[in-house]
Amino acid sequence: MKKAFTQIFFFLFCLTIPTFSFAQTQAISDSLQNILDASLPANFSNPGIVMTVYVPGQWTWSGASGNAIAGITAGQPVSTATPSTRFRVGSITKNMVATCILKLEEDGLLSIEDPINDYLRPTMIADTIQNSDTIRIRHLLNHTSGVANSGDNSSCQMNVLTNLLGSHSYEEAVYCGASLGELFTPGTSWSYSNTNYTLLAMIIEEASGMTYQNYLTQTIITPLGLTQTEIPTSNQISGAHMGCYWNLGTWTDLTIIHPTTYTGWADVVSSTEDLVTYYEALRNGNIIGNTALQKMYTIDAAANAYGLGTDFYTISGDDYVGHYGEVANTSGLFFCNISSTTAPQGYYIAYNFNTQGAPMQTKIDVPVHHLLNSGYTSIGENANISTVQIFPNPTNGFIQFRLSDESSIKAWNIFDLQGRIVLSSSESISASSTIDVSPLSPGAYLLQVESQAGIHRQTFIRQE
């Protein structure tokens, strides 16, 4: 079963809307920027975010808000985030690694049904990994192997935190996870484990005859011309980049760290535009074929809505497919399968906060989906001749609305997601008015205005 976001928008999209071709408007740009500005975490000094939204065949928007480097990173002064600022993509790397494995299968160099002991050194199998003869490559890809997560080993985690520039071998990373013991019989349950993808990096090297880093570069980065994407070989990211700040009671700076800390599961560095380019190429069959792609999007019964290096969610019943990433920051890369006036063939989205644990679903995923799936040319515009316009939108206090035809307003109501009236007025007023919406909880609402010309509806977002 796909995972649904907590905040579901179903009432707001029951309106009948016209269909016509669409180009990006200034209002769309302004709304996306407003969403970014309102998303910055309040519990951190100098937070920042970068984001790209791409509507295939229509338009691309890239933006930023806040800071890239917060001013606590040694030797790196405060810097402003820009749309092209690079960042550690975290576990979005897993989607790329899964793509590499499926490419190797497509080329006849392995099968995802092979046992992993066909590719791993006998000493590792004998000393560390239980049930290696029954763990298949597929079990690593969809986290049904039962191999524990290296990130759950407190001793290994403390070793990283006290020695950020220390290097780590494949064997050390696997031991950190596998030494915690088998979680379950392979293929019978699901548990997210970075160790699985360390093992997959080792399998890539054995099957391809080249380093994991070189194979991923040859398969994905170079053919697609991803000039802002790399697997770094140094502790610092070159050029302008986002910081990595983790709240462990106090904020811990993991911006500068040895790249082997994340090998195979979180080591790629990229930009939002490069990530969108990669994901569109993947989905369009330009890296692996359709048969391999369908395997990536197949969910085993035990896999908890996780495919092969791919996570599945729904927003208001719409498929939201991709991967999140966190390495002391928060990233997302998704395709949302909608068909609206604004995004007739869905949209791609990639973003990165410089802090871990940012509320990306409520602050980014849902508001952007609401904006692009509202059936209007933007939040604040309506495709009908007689429109009700709302600004600012999103808002954290007052909204002002007006009718473009200047007809007199007889009454207005604001509805919540369940269709209940939460604010209303039956007084006759002029064609524009101001409403205090600060008493409303953060979320999406529908403003319905009754005028001499008829009923007018428009949606808006109440931000925190």
C-alpha cells in the first residue's frame, strides 16, 4: 500500500475546471517563492532551501531562500542559497545505485534474483552476514534483507561524529550494520537499512570490474551531462554548496566530512536541476529500459510501499514517486503524476534544506502539489472570466480578495478540507475585502464568494 501524507486535500479539488494549454505565469513563480520563504525552519539560525519544479513540455522554475552556509561551518563564512547551489543528496543516492544494478542486469552481468554470496568475499559472508545464501540482490534493493542498518549502531555513529574526517572501508560499514544481528528472515518483512546499499556498491564493483563511483559516473552522470553532479573524493564539496546541520540536542555541523562515510547510500553531490534531469531521463527510459523500470516500480508484499530504490506516497490520491534523503540535511526528488491545467503531464520536484528533519511534506510537498493541481493557472488566479483574486497567497495572517468584474459581494464563506464552514460573512460589501485568517490552523482552504454575477471559488494556503 502506498503511503499517504497526513494532510490530504480532497475537498478542494472537486471543482469542475476548464482545460487549456498553460505557460508559467508570474503568479506561479511568486507562489512557489512564497512557499519556499514560508518553509524555512524556525528552530535554526540561517536556514536555507533550494528547489526546482519542472512541468514537462511546459516550464521549469528554480528558486532559493535563506542561507546555504549558516556561519558555523569551520572556514566557511555565511553564504546565501542560490538556485544552482549544490548539496549532498543523501539517500536519493539509493535511487541511482538501484538504477546501476538494474543496468547491470539489463546488460547480462547479474540478476537481481542472484544470492549475494555470488558477489561478496567469502570472509565477509562467513564472519559477518547471516543467511547470505538466502539474501538476494532484490532483498537489498527493497530493504527486505533483514540486514540491520549501520546508522542504528550507536558506537559506529559516535565514531563518525567524533572523527568526521576519518575514512571508512566497505567492510567497516557492513560490520556496523550486520553486527547488530539479523532482524528477520530475508524476504519476510521490511526495514530500511543503509547497509543494504553499501553491499550493493560492493556488488556493482564485482559485477562491473570497475569502482562503484566510476560505474555510476559512466552510467548516469556523464551520459546525461550532469555537470553539477559527482561523487566527491575530498572532505569538502567544491564550489557553492549547502551546509549539513543536524539537531542532536545542539546543532552539529556535518558539512565537511570524509566521503567514504556515505559510500553507496548517500555520497552523491548534485543540484536540484541536475536531479530533475536525471529523474526525467530515468522515467523516460533513457538510462534503463521499460522492463527494468517496471521492476524498480514493483512493490513486493513485504516491502512496505518501497520498490527498488524507490519510495511511493500519495497526495490526495495522486502518485508521488521518488526518494527522500537526509545526511544532516533534508532533500527530496519526486515525480507527481497529476493532470491539471497547470501540469497536464505531472511535474518533477527536487529540493534541499540545509537542516535535517525539516518538515518537507507539510511545507513543500503538499503546498506545491496543491498549487499545481488546483486547476487554476496559479493560486491567486482563476481560469474563469469572472475571477476572485486572493493575495498574499500563501498567507500567515490576513488575505485580501476582490472580484475582477467589480460586482458587489453578497456573502462569503471559507471552507476547510471537510467542507465545513470555518469563517463566513453575510453582509453585502464592495468588490474587495480583507479577512483575518490568522485564527485558522495551517493548511488549505476554499474561499467561496457570492456576488451579483454568481458563485466564485478560489483556494488559498494558511501558512504557519
